[in-house]
Amino acid sequence: MTELLRTDLYDLHVSLGAKMVPFAGWEMPVQYPMGVMKEHLHTRAEAGLFDVSHMGQVIVPLSAIDALEALIPVDIAGLKEGRQRYGIFTNETGGILDDLMIARKSDHLFLVVNAACAEADIAHLQAHLPEVTVIRDRALIALQGPKAEAALARLMPSVAEMRFMDVAEAEWNGQLLWISRSGYTGEDGYEISVPSAVAVSFTQALLDMDEVAPIGLGARDSLRLEAGLCLYGHDLDPDTTPVEGNIAWAIQKVRRKGGAREGGFPGADRILAQLETGATRRRMGLRPEGRAPMREGVEVFDAPEGGAKIGTITSGGFGPSVGAPIAMAYLPASLTEGDTVWGEVRGKRLPAKVAAMPFQVQTYKR
């Protein structure tokens, strides 16, 4: 059995009473004594602090932009210094290998990739861009919620000037921190790459503030579900295209048909065709009626009895802020908001309405 990895904050998590669980090869906090429901609501009302150090951090030189654009259907060359953009690695059939964040700094690009895909992503990058540098001596934390700005600005006042998807650097106790105004909860907030030497002391300085509480993977999942955000390996996979995944917005005009740098990425033929004509299935939001959640794996049908299976829930649960069950599923693209489908929960078909996403209003500071 492979030994689980631990982040720089492992001992701090344990001291805070976290319940630690295996996740993507790491030993991570799933919840603290406050519990998942209160952690979720605390983040929506104040500021939640997440350890996301298990995610991969990679530096790519600016000279490799063309090579990176050959792997990602995103306008990277047009990304301005000090800005960040969502991206997708695709395969030859147009499926998604992983989603990631790409930040342009003064002399390099800074990439953050998912924990479960990190080693595969790094191997994929190194096969095409030998000059990439993998960062293994920095922690990564996220501070999310309406009071995140006030909390972080006490330590580094300049962060208050940042807007959504800005990136910047700031010093704290003689160490350089890499900061982006982003996150994955739908809330305003920041992700901060911190040198290992000060990872614990910086995190503790935030936790010492009244409005900041540690938040585990459990609440992180319900927060991102309410925000309508995908979890790779669940809502996105190598068989799903960006158009099917309802993230075609990530492909800028310059990489689409007729654009100045049209195509040139893996799976371009299929993806560009779907951008023109649409896909037969698409990721959609669902609002199950009643109180029973429809969780991942629940099959979805077009009738309360008999009929045909038309999809499967990829993420689902109870939304603490929404106050009701919510879910996402791949369904026929012909369905529209307000249509009714039926999810089969413990042998019983229950109705659910196709619903707009996000389920919770996003509060990014634009």
C-alpha cells in the first residue's frame, strides 16, 4: 500500500481536531469539530480557510506559451501580466484530461492543477515542454468568503486592490507569497502559495482572526456544488468534451473557428465542430423535489415509470445555503430549464427539475 502524502499543515490540522481521510494520495482534513454544515455556512457568512496544498504547482517559462497552447484550447498568449485564466487539457478525441488555472506573471506562467491528476499532468507537460519546473516547497491555501479580503488585508494591505482573477505577489515576514483573487466556492476570496518555511505560521496568523475558521473537504465539496463548479473525475473526464461539460466559455474566440489561432490543440476537430453545432448531451443543474438528495451515480430517467435512462448524476447532495437538494447530471441537450426528469433513489423514482446554475449567487469582486 502506497504511503499517503502529508501537506505542510498536517500537524496543524490534527491539533485543530480535524478528521483526516485519504484523498487523491494525500491525508487531508474532511471536517473539523464544527462539522460540515456549519463550516459551509461559516464560509458563506465570514471566511473559511482551506488547505489545498495537495494540488500541483508548476512554472512554465513564457518562451513555452506556443507549446502550452498546443495542449490547451485557451488564449494563453493573450493573457495579460497579472491575470489568471481557467484552462483545460484535452486529449485527441476532445475529452478533458484535467482542468487547471493559468496565471501570467512577469517572466513565467504559474499553473495550478488538480491533486488527483497532478503527476499525470506534470508528465504530460514535461513530455511536450521539457523546461517546466515543478514546485514542491510551497503550501497552497485558499481563504474564501465575504470577510476574506478584510482578514488577508490585515497581513498584506495591497490584496484589497485586487479584482477577481488578478494575481500578485506580496511579502510576509520576509517571504514572498504568490496570491490570486480566486477560489472554488463561488465566494470572493484568495488562493495563496506560501513557502513551506512559513506555511504554518502564516496559516495560524489567519486562523487567529475571529472571522477565519478552518474548513475541510466536506464543506469544500458542497460549496463548489452550490457554485455549479465541476469536480474533475466526477463532472469532467477523458470522455467528456468542454462543450458537453458546459464549460465552452473557457475557449476564447481566438482559438475557435475563424479565430487568429484557430484550433491547434488535441481534439480540435471534434470540439470546434461541437462549438458550431452543439453536443447531444450537456451538463445541467437539477433541483430534486422533496428533501431526498440525488447523489453521484443516481440514474436519471425520462418518465416516472418505464421510459428510458437519459443520464446519471455526477455530483449531488444537500445544499446548506440553498436549503434543498441540488445535483448536476449529463442529460440530453434538448432539455431546457423547468423540464422534469426522474432520478431513481433506492429503487424509487423521484422528480427533479432542470435548473439554472449556479445554485448560489457568486460573489466575486470584479
